[in-house]
Amino acid sequence: MNNELLHHLEQRINEAVEEIGSLRKRISELEMQNYELSEEKSEIQSSLNQTKEQQSNWESSLSQMLNRLNQMDEKQ
């Protein structure tokens, strides 16, 4: 092999090594972003569950009040 070909191969290898380093950095950034989004999703899911529970409690409470009103109406 001549020096020109070796130099070209060395440049390609160096570029590939840089690209691999860049991709590893990007993967690390995406993993961190994924973790943060998972945490955020978990918090939102928890909040949604609490809201659903509150809504269910309100509906139950309203239903009980309506039943009582109906019973009072029936007695009159």
C-alpha cells in the first residue's frame, strides 16, 4: 500500500471514530431526555389518577345527595 492510501484510510478511521463519539453523546442525551420524560409522564399519570378519583368521589357524593332529595320528595 502506498502512503496516500494509508493516509486516506487513517482519515476515514478518524472520521468514523469522531462520528461514533458524536453518536454516543447523542445516545446519552436521548437517554437522559427519555428518563426525564418518563418521570414527567409518571407525575402526570399520578395527577390524572388523583383527578379521576376526585371526580368519582364528587359523582358519588352528588348521587347520594340526589337520592336523599328524591327520598325527601317521596315522603312529602
